[in-house]
Amino acid sequence: MIDPVPPLVGVEASSFQSLADRWFETLDHRQIDVGSRRWTARVVGIHTEGNEAWIQIATGREDRNLVLHLSGWTTIDQVVAAMKTREIESTSYPQIITVIPTV
């Protein structure tokens, strides 16, 4: 079941918390269930530019990491669903998962 979390991008942040801080707080240490396996997302870095964000996630295995590419309309539910449906392959570079909904 996907936790009901309001959209993060595209919603005005409070003056005390940046967009990157909110994504970090929402994704870091989140449990992701893929089939019968579970892994813990660890946010390594967040880069924002304009209405887009790139979030680097460590999966707990050195050879299986990913980068989420998000738009200003991406919700946490869409991000978690994308991570749950994508098998993270063993590679020497992070996999990129684009989560950009059509508006």
C-alpha cells in the first residue's frame, strides 16, 4: 500500500524548509517493497533546477543505486510506485528513473 503523502513539488514550501529538505525528509529511510523483497531508500543527494529535481538514492547495495528525475508535478505516490515497479539492476552507475506525469 502506498502511504498517502501530499505532493511535494509544485506546492509552495514553507519559508523554513526547502524543496530538497522536504524530498529528503519524505524519501530517506523509506521502506520499498518489491515483490517479496524489501529495501530501504537512503537519499545520497538532491539537486534542483527550476521545476525539476534529481534525487540520488542508495538502495543498501553498493552496485544497485538510482537517480530519480522528477518534475514540478510529481507526487510522492508516483515516486514510490515507480520505485516499486522497477527492478534495480546491478551496474557500475546509477539507474535513472524518470517520474514526470503528464499534465
